[in-house]
Amino acid sequence: MEDMHTQFVSYVRELYGSSDYIPLHEPKFGGNEKKYLSDVIDSTFVSSVGKYVDTFEKNIANYCGVKYAVAAVNGTAALHTALKIAGVKHSDEVITQPLTFVASGNTILYCGAVPVFIDVDKDTMGLSPKSLEDFLEKNCKVSNGNCLNVKTGRRVAACIPMHTFGFPARINEISEICNRFHVKLIEDAAESIGSYVGDKHTGSFGIMGVLSFNGNKTITCGGGGIILTNDDTLAKRAKHITTTAKRPHKWEYFHDELGYNYRMPNLNAALACAQLEQLDLFLKNKKQLADLYSVFFAKTSTSFIKEIKGTKANYWLNTILLKDKAERDIFLEYTNSNKVMTRPAWTLLNKLPAFKEAFVGNIENSLWLEERLVNIPSSVSFK
């Protein structure tokens, strides 16, 4: 086993051509970033008004194949906004997966709603259609166009599947189930820009989808998030409440509802525009890296996660599965002690204090993955 550890560290150093610390996923700035940032500074429009915000929204909508995109300060703000304008209210239930970044659960609580954690599929690490259908069939009925949990008396308002580490979930099946039970589908596509199911981009299957541009994402603008939708009404409402719900006027400040100061600043949008121009190159580079890892791990007893048939993953974070938790911990200790960053899965959300009141179904796959999963270096700058 130690031989694999040693070989892996040596292999990663060879790929990246470095004997120094190798991070998990660092940003790559090789395009027009400085030019566009300088343009914003010269314009003095550095906050939430400026041409780059509008340009980025237009370009990302075109890239993802949707009609509208509304930029926000980060992915969490975008997801919170999406839940609010989808009509999620206090005491509603929202279905999601426990194997996800904490923002997926936090935004449900921001709305005063109740998270429902159901299982993932082992091969996609995303929400399991079977688990979703089982929960809805055993606990819910449709009445007057709403999905009601007959055991709790609450409305099941929405479902948030997450495309984990950029690997698309079985979103077509999830969408069909949500439509059948009148549950609004909002995709947490934060990690999956450049990922597809068939010829459709992740984030374009539900009524809304959300992307993130945090510093460790495939493309970044420091922070940043975006809401994707094909619905004109939802797009207008998203833009309204992310700009403090202020009615347009030359000088008056009148806010017609509770709004949020969630709009993406022009500075961030300039960086995002430059990064988006390089996305195809980044994705090509990351696929090459994934292919090299796949060959390496095929010679070992360690499983390397690949995209499932009919999907195209962006391989944001390459992922391996060790034999068990003990082996995983040995691998994490060895690699990080030798300045090659690796990390385990997030602690399952149902184990966190904030979610102690949430409903938790049978999550055996999530528990299994939590003990074995490791992300390995995935930056685009390898040689």
C-alpha cells in the first residue's frame, strides 16, 4: 500500500513539474484578466453596475444554453435567491443530499425550511433517483398542485440535487420524478460548469440552476455565482431581489419588498469574462489529466471515479475511492505530509449541528462514500 502512496506522490510531482507544495485546485490566470480589471478600474464602475456584469450574464447564458443568467456575489447567494423566488417558505420541506457542500443545506435553513436528506448513487455521487422516488411514494401525495408529506403535514416545495465534483447526476430521471410529484427542481450545479447530460448543460434541467465561481472552481472570479433559467419571470425577479428590491428611478430609493444585496460587482465580472474565454482550454486540459489519472489507478486497487454513460463531466475535482476509512486516512496523512494536497469528502450534512432537526432517510451510499472518498490535485496547470 505504501508503494502506491509513494508512486502517487511522485507521479503528481511529475505531472505538475514541481517539488514544491501542490494544491488541490488553484486558479489559472493566463488570458485577459489584467486587461479587463484595468478597464473596470479606469471606468470607476467597480461595484454592481457596469458592462462586464451584463456581458458575463449574456455569455454564460449562451454557454450553458439557457435564455437568462443572473449574476450574484457567490454560489450560496445564488442558491438562496433561487429558493426564495421558487416560493420556498417557512416550514416547507426541501429535498437534497447529505453528501454536498454545506451551502446546499444552509440555504434551505435561510428560508426557514426543513431539509430532507436522501441518498446518493455511488457512481455519480449525486442524488439518487431511486431514493427520491422511494421517499416521495412512501411519504407524499399530490393535492391541489402541491406535494404534501402526509406524515409531517408539510409541503415538499423543492428538490436540490448536486452535481458532485462536476460529475452529472441522473438529472433526467430526477426531473421526471419531480415533475410527476409537483416538486420544483433547482439544480446545485455549483461545481459543474462545462458538464453535460447528453447535449444539455447541467443547471438547465430544472426551473433554475446555480453555478459557483469561487477561487477553487474551474473558472473563478474570486467569488461569484449565477442563476440559470429559461423563465423570464424568474429571471426578472432574481435580478430584482438581488439588487435590494429597489424600483428603478433616477433618484428615489423605494424598495417594494425584502431584498438582498447579492449582485455581482463589476470587478468580479471582469475577471469572470476573462476566465470564461479560457474555459474550453481548461476543460480540455482537465480531461487530459483525468485520463492520465485513470491509467495510473488502473494499475492499482484504488478506484478512480469516471463520468457515467451519456454524460460529460468537467472533472473539477478528480476523485478516488480507497478500500475503507483506515486506508483513506493513511493515504490522506501520507500525501498531505509530503506536500501534495488531498482531501476527504465533506462531513455529511446530517451530522452537523445546524441540521439536527432534519429528516434523514436511508443514506447508506452516502455513508459508504464518506469513509472512502478522496479528492486529488486537479489544477489545470500541469505540464
